[in-house]
Amino acid sequence: MKMKHLSFCCAMSLLIAVKSFGATFTSGSTGTLGAFSPTVNTVVPLPPDGVLNYTTINIPSGVTVTFTPNTTNTPVYMLASGNVTIAGTISVAGAAPVTSSYLPGIGGPGGFNGGYANSVVLGTTAGNGMGPGGGTNTNVHANYATTGSTTLPAPYGNVNIVPFIGGSGGAGYGSFYGSGGGGAILIASSTQITFSGTISANGGSYYAGGGSGGAIKLMANTITGEGTLNAIGGSSAGNGRIRLEAYTINRLAGSNPIYTMGQPGSALSSTQPALTITSIGGVTTPTAPSGSYAVPDMVLAYDTPNPVAINLSAANVPVGTTITVKVVPQNGAVTSVSTTLSGSLTSSTGSVSLAVPTTMPSVVTAQATFTVTAMMYGGEEIGQVRVSSTAGGGSEVTYITKTGKEIKAS
């Protein structure tokens, strides 16, 4: 009996209004987790939203901190109401394939998985890597950049790392599996960050496609220290992004890749947009999908007719916005189709029909982009606001002025 195994994720970019920020940066930490001061190597389980609310953070020399991803694979947000001191190591690096288990490399928290090897039994080619710059059959190494580039490109997105996501996965090649992309970590302090240790968001490396580097972002009133910052792509894959935001930055050392810097900010909105895949083949989708091949979010009956109906809903997205829906099988070619939203600004819907493979799992994605004008931010006109939801994660909103200031919403 052949079944359709599906996972899915959503992403979009758009624009709405934003509040201005004052001269003092506040991380937004509630401090509910108290002080974080591990004395031995520590693995931190991420809560559903990926946000860790501390009073202070102190990682001493010789201590390494890693994270257990949550079910929706959000980035890591380490927030502190007081000082942050990092003399040890923090890692959200992507992984190489687990060859003994015949599985692709897993992306770091907020990053994306590698692609599958070819299937001799099914007679299919190797699979693409996941993420916006996932490796393909023509270029197996992932890019933190536009999909399909055949050279090491400039990273995708923008220097402010918004939307805040990790690195893409490398494609499989022949009998080899692809590596996972580096994850994404944001560390913010309402006072200062003192940094002499190491933060790594490197992509995984193996014989097949390497995972791209991920994203590192530090935010505080003052950032001081010459610690090591790496978001390097694995196996010739593209590098990621590194960003320092503070009113005072005391640092002479570089990073790999070279970091950008600017002043910190914050943004709030009570009407954040959202895009959701509501049903596939008449089956309601789960509320917290994983977007994973290994553990499908849903299984359709073998006799579900192809092409399969995929229904979407959106809120605070202009009517008429184009939504592109893709079916990315574990192995073989990607198919896509677009539709437009209808309804109202507060509640709109759309629907497409796409063929879904019956012989292997597939990931279904939806993406939208639009612009709104005549909005103001800190005395400047808004140009865009981006909202992203990857691998089933919740929407993240970032406001962008016409002069290029970019502030991530809390």
C-alpha cells in the first residue's frame, strides 16, 4: 500500500507599521529562568518559542553549551536582563550525515537539514537540501544565498539578518547524504556582552553537499571582547551571517565571515501577519508541524487522488498577494504552483493543487512577499516588513525603513 507522507513549512515577507526605540537597548528578557552559569558542558532544551529568559549569562572558559532543538526548530534566543559573559563555547553548528543510520545531516537550531542520497530501489536521484539556499542536483553545496548559484555567493537575506533564520542544507549526491546547515542564535543583554570565547554556527561537512553557515547576532548597549565568531559553510558551501548591534562596540578582532554592525533596536506590533497551510488532501494539518522527512507530520490515504488540494489561510496579509506553494520530495524534482489570496485583510484564504509522490515523503512549503507604503518608523518611512515561519515555526516579524534600518519584532 502506497501512502503520501507529508511535512510542511511556511515563509513570507511583508510590511506594516512599527514603534520607535529609545537610546537604551532592552533585551526583553523576563528573567524567569534566573541566572545561567553552567560549570560543566551543558545541553539546553529549547522551549517551544526558542526564547530563553535569563537574568544574567556567564559561560566560563572550558565549558561548551549546545541546544536540543524544539519540535518546530526555531532559532535560539538567549536574552538577559543583566550582563552576559562568554569565555567558553556556544555552538549551534550543523551536523554531517549519520551514515550508520542512513540519514542526512541535521541543521543546527533554526537551520535546515541536508538532502537524501539517491534511492536505487526507487530509481530516483539524490534529494535537495532544505532551506532557501538548499543544495540542488546541479550544485550540491548549500548557499546562505540564492538557490542554484554555482559559485560561492554573497549570503542571502541582508546584513541585519532579518528574517532571522539559519543556514540551508546541502544536497545528496549519488550514494552520499547532504550535511545540515548551521543554526541561528541571537544573544541579547540589556546591559553589556563581554565576549572572549567562541560562538559557532558552522555548516556540516561531508563527501556530498556541505551545509551553509548559519547566523549569529549579538545585541546589547555595549559589546566588548575579541572572542571567535564563526558561521562558515561546510565542504565549499556558502558562509552565513554575523551581526553585532550595540551603541558601543569595543572589538578589534574580525570574524568568519566578516561581521556587520549597527545600533540595536526593538519593534512591537499587535497585528503581526501570519501564513498557514491549513489542510492537505482534505486532512487538517497539525498545529506544530516539523517539516521533517524522518518523522512526517501527516500521512494521506493511498487512494487520495493526485493532484492533491492544498489549502492556505492568512491574517494581516493584503488580498491579492501571490502565494507560491512547493512540494519538495525526499528524492527527485521539486514542483511548484502559485495562487492569490482572497477574502479580507484580517482573514484570507487560497488553494492550489499539486501532485504529491506516493513512494516517498515530501515537504510542502508556502511563501509570500508584498509591500505596503505610507507607514512611519522613528520619523522615517517604512519600506518593508518581513515575516518568516520555517519548518512549522511561528511567524517572526522585522520592520525595515526606507533608509535601511532593520529591527526585529519581539
